[in-house]
Amino acid sequence: MKVLQLPQQLCPFAGHSRPTICHNLKPRALSNHDSTTQFDLSLTLKRKAAEISPDLKGTCLFLVGINSSIKSNSAQLLAEALRYYYFDSDSVVEEALGGKDAVRSFMKTDLKGFRDSETEVLKQLSSMGRLVVCAGNGAVQCATNLALMRHGISIWIDVPLDMVAKQIVEENFQPPAAETINGSYSEVLTQLTAIYEDSRNGYATADTTIALQNIASRLGYDTLDAVTTEDMVLETLKEIERLMRAKKLMEEAARPF
């Protein structure tokens, strides 16, 4: 198949220094989906991002996990905090192939070709720097894709499936994706569970995991809905910092005397 080209308006090198990032959620309850509200970076988040940026050296970050606004909003705010470029790999595949209808038709007639398109997009993105990539559900189901994400740091955004199902049913959330997930709550949960079972081994290869339930417990929240986008991103930055320190220690240990 032909080599896919990143859509020009999404490409970091398409005639402008930094693309417009879609700001769509304040650091507030992640269950609320608002496409008109801009991010509001706190001083704490800015400071933590500034602390780790020098050691990160433009390393790409790949966020994996079940598609949800929780994952995509966290990816966008993380990109904003680090002054990185943001990409949703599903969106790039969709635009490269001609939209949702084209993607669905492509999957029916040439599933392998569609998967190759996913891989080609990840190949191009992984060759760049200073990116936060929100990877689609299918991205972790291919060994080649997992190898490409090893060019950067991969982070599993672990969100309870029942919370994602509720979001899809009550808020009509549908991320850019090959899968169309719909129906009653129980039907949506069944579909999400099937995707999770197909993908969890890939998720488990991530360099680190940011689990929403763990954050809620650590911060003493009574409900998972109380966890904010900023809580998720601050925890992600701390984990990235921990990984960079561990890498530095390993490099120093391997250095000859």
C-alpha cells in the first residue's frame, strides 16, 4: 500500500512553529466532557513540567489504554504542560484514509490494510520528537506498533471500564476510532470488555501505568469522578520523572570507571 502522509494541518513541520492544540477541558472532573472549555494550567503543573523537561530531551510520549475522554484529555493537557505537539493516532488514520465512513469500509474490505495504515502512522509519529500521542485501541495489538512506541515512553492510562461505558452511554462520547461502540450500558460494557481482553497484554508492556483508582485512593477522594485531568497529568509527570531518574542511574552504573 502507499505510504500515508500525515495531514498537513496536523504536521508539526507544516509551515508553523507549533500547531493549535484542541483545548477542551479544564482540570476538573474527568467525567464531564466539554468541547468549548480551555485548559487552565496550574502553577504546580507548570513547575513539574519545567523540572522534567530538560531530562526528557524531547522524548515522545505514547498514551495507551481504552479510548475515552479521560485518556484524550489527559494527553492534551500533558502536551500543553510540556509544550509538546499532540496527536490522536486514530484521528490521523481517519483523515489519511478519508474519514470515518472510509475507515469502516476499509476495515470490511481490507482489515490488514487498515492495520498497516495504523502502523504507518505510528512509524511516522515515532520518528519525530516532542510529541504526546494518544494511541488508539488497536495500536497495542501489533508487535510492530509496540516496538515503534519503544522509541519513546509508553504510559497506560488505566480507567475502569464501567466508568468509560457510563461516559459513552450518558455523554454520547465516541472517540475517533475504527470501532463504533453503542447500545445499552450492558452492551457497551460487553464491547469494551472484548476490546480490553484483546489489548491488555499490549497495555501491560507500557513503561508505566497511571491508574485512576489508585490516584483517587491516594488523594482521599470518595468517588472516581472527583479525580481531575490535572490530577492525572501531575501523576503522569511524576512517573515520567521517576523513569528518567531510573534511566540515568542505570546509565551511570554502566559507565566504565
